[in-house]
Amino acid sequence: MSFSGLSKVISNEKTGPQQFLIVLHSPELTKQAKPGQFVHVRVNGLSDPLLRRPISLHEIDYASGNVSLLYQVVGKGTELLSGVPAGAEVDVMGPLGNGFWIPEGVKRVLVVGGGIGNAPLLPLVKELKDRGVEQTVLLGGRTVDYVAGLEGFKSVGVTVETATDDGSLGRKGFVTQLAEDIFTLDKPDYFFACGPEPMLKQLIITADKYGISGQVSLEERMGCAVGACLACVCKIKVKTDEAGWDYKKVCVDGPVFEASEVVFDV
Amino acid sequence: MSNLEINLGGLKMKNPVTTASGTFGFGPEYAPYIDLNQLGAIVVKGTTLEPRKGNATPRIAETPSGILNCIGLQNPGVDYFIEKSLPYLKEYDTPVIVNISGNSVEDYAEITRRLSQADGVGALEVNISCPNVKQGGMVFGTSCTAAADVIRVVREYTTLPLIAKLSPNVTNIVEIAQAVVEAGADALALINTLLGMTIDIHKRKPVLGNIMGGLSGPAIRPVAVRMVWQVAQAVDKPILGMGGIMNADDAIEFILAGATAVAVGTANFVNPRATMDVLEGIKQYMEKYGVNDINDLVGAAWK
């Protein structure tokens, strides 16, 4: 059963422009957590902002009972969260969502992240490493400052390549172009991705061209995070449906979906 | 032990605390967080005759102390509800109130017929107030004649307690309330969401996929309390009050204004145990002020 309650803030530090890393001590939550899941955070006890904020798990430390969230300040809620000091308590629900799953027999994978979408990929990369799955990690961002969590990925000891829009780090261009090179040169069995929608869309098209399947983690404006309010839906292919798709809930049916099943609006 | 039992238009509830339709799914969503047996009733997600996909995203936007939603009645349809959701809900010792919506009076009639034959439905909440669908919904609830027509037809098809859910997007809610009571409603639920919108100033476009949406949360509570106050004094039927109830104090305010029962909606998203906190707080309030029967508080602010 998901945890819901107060968790102690161990630290909450700036890690880049508008980017913070908060570490929470929450043993009940942590012991159930797996890569790709998220927590629903109440940033204060007031009615404005009213809703919780869904934020993915960036690190899961089973030994200490800590989880960390790497987040971008984009509005009032995350702004308030960035001001919560160490030692304070925040109200969190989680772990929520399905998380990534590693299909049987997968030996070599490509992990692709863009911007703050890199965040949920770190625990996955660690798990892939533990399971002895060979991997290449591609991380992108607008500039060097926006390649979220880069040092953490490097410290896992896997191959990490980068791309930035302005060329301030790694290849100048999109991370999807790096991905295409890898699909051509060194065809992986499978891929995992999280990032902005245009990136995911392009990646899925490219991967499909090379016959490579994978999983993507999606985001959508969320209400309850437990599947009740039907706010955070996305279009997923459904064979039995007349239109060929139906709305699925990002919070409980996802946030991770099979890449080939996602329908993007043009 | 003080009495918390109430009667909502023929539906006996062990306490006055229920859930606002559309904020509580079909029940199991919140079962990991609260004991559904403790609720006075469960009001499920709006159900229509046919399955509906609902509106395009974004479906939710936050505003000061409130949220706008434009879900658009996404639901699997009444037959699916009867086959798949009702059996789960019947396991609980809590009456189920099914919220129903239709495109036409005929739709309302047919859905009522099917639900009345099903086992395990405690009452029907007739939604004539959804702001997020093109046909039906609020179209019925903003005209006295149309609202009364729906209730009159539904009444013919069921002996279940009928709760008419009213829209606040009207000039005079009392007239609508009187019209639906005349047509056969056993109780009134108010309020549904207030029609609103918000614009992204950077994109220079409305935030919501459906442009407009229904406002809920504490931002609307004073409007809801006012409407309960007015309707309670004008009609002789019990009221299920709702609109921004976040805690027991808010719920008691509704009861004092004239609500016999209260529904917790948006608060569930913020605090999955909100219904239980409300119930506990009502008990504490009664103890503090030596109130023996919750019914003594109904409308106490004007009686």
C-alpha cells in the first residue's frame, strides 16, 4: 500500500538554474519504490496552490530509506518547494504509478533523456547496471546547464553521451540525432526514454524505423494521482476501440507506457 | 454517543459525509487510503448510457484556491458500471449513489431504468449541471422547464431516492430548485462547479483543452454556502451540500446553512483521507458543543 504522510527533508539544494534536488527520509515509501515511479508532493498546508505536485523519483536508497527528487522550478508550487529547508517535513504520497519494467532477454539498451526528463532515468540506469544489462545513456538539454542529473549518471559508470541545442555540451543538436546514430551503428535491443513530447515522438519514429521497441515515461497535468479524477489522461492505442485509441491515466496506467502504443496529437 | 445518522430523501446514511461525483472514481481508487465502510455514502463518477472518452487535454488547471476541470464525463458507460463497478461497491456497508448524465431526456430515462433494475444502487444523483459537455448536462440545469422535464421523466422510471444536482451557473437557483422538487426530486445536491476559464499569457491561449471548465475548491465555497442557505429556506427537501469543503469546519458551515449531508470533492485530491478527517471533525464539534443529533444542526444558522 502506498505511503501517505509527512517525510523529513534531509536536504534541498540548488543543482542548476531553476533546478533543485530534494532528499526525503521516508522509509515506508522508499522500501516500495521502483524506477520510474513518482510521488505526489504537497508543497504547503495552505489552499493556494491547492493541488499536489507529481515529481518522479531520481534516487532510491533502500539502505537509508531516502528518496531524492530532481525538479525544475516551473511555477508557484515548485517555487515554494524549493524554499523548504532541511529539517522541515513535507506531505508526500507514494510511490505512485507503474514504473519501468525490464523485459526478459534484453541485453543491450539505449536510455534517452531530455532536460528534467532525465530525472526518472537514473534509478533505471542503476537497476540495468545491477542486472548486467549493457547500456548507453544519451542525455540532452537546451544548454549544458539543463542536462539534468548528468554527474549522477556518470558516477554509475556507464557510457553517457550528451547533446545540447547550443552545443555548450556534447553534440550540438538534439539527443534524438545521437539516438539515430546508435540505432544505425550499434543496434540496441530496446530503449527507455523520458523527456519533452517532441523528443519522445521523434525518438519513437526513429526507433520504429530500425524495428526497436521500448518504453517512454509521459507527463500530463495531474489532479488526484490515484486514478479518480481522470485529468491526466493520454491517448493509448486500443485494438478493441472504434477510433483505435482510448484515454489511459498517466497516474495509474503509466507514467510508463510501451512506446509503440502512445498516440501523439499532431 | 451522539447521532450522526441522517436521511437524504429516503436514503438512510450512517453519517452525513459523502464524496462529490467525479472526485472519487468508482470507489477502489481511494480504498488504499480510507475505509470505505466509514463513509455515509459513496457518490460515483458521472455515468452515461454509452461509454464516453471525455474532452481533450489539458483537463485541469490550478487557479487561486481552486481548480478548473474539463474532464467531459469520461466514463465506461452504465452497463460496464453495473457489471464491473457495482459488485465491488456492494461489498461495502455503504450506500452507493450513482450520478447520471445524458444527452437527451430519453438517455436519462434509459439509464435510470437500467440502474433501477440493478442490485446495489442506493440512490440516483441526476446531473443536470455538468458544464463540460456540449449536449445535456448544464443545458438542462439552467432552465426550469428543462430541469423539471428531466426529473419528471426519471421519476417515472424509478422508486429510488432521486437527488437533483444543481448548477450554480444560473440567475436564480431557488427557482430551479423549486421546479425540480415539484417534478419529483427527493433531495437536492448543490453546487456543481462554476463555469470559468484561464489563459496562458505566454502562449496567449486558453489553458484548458476545452477552453472553459468547472471551478471547484475553496474558491467557490462562499458561493456554495450562500446557495445552500437560500435553497434550504425555500424548499422542504434535504440538501446534499458541496463546494470547496476541505475540512470539518467547512462541512459544518454547510450543515448550518441547511445541508443535511455534505460531499467532499476536490479535497480528496489534496488529502486522500479528507472524508475521514471531515467525519472525525464533525464528531469533535458535536462533542465540544454538546450536540446530540447532527440533524439539530441542519439549518441552525437560520432556524
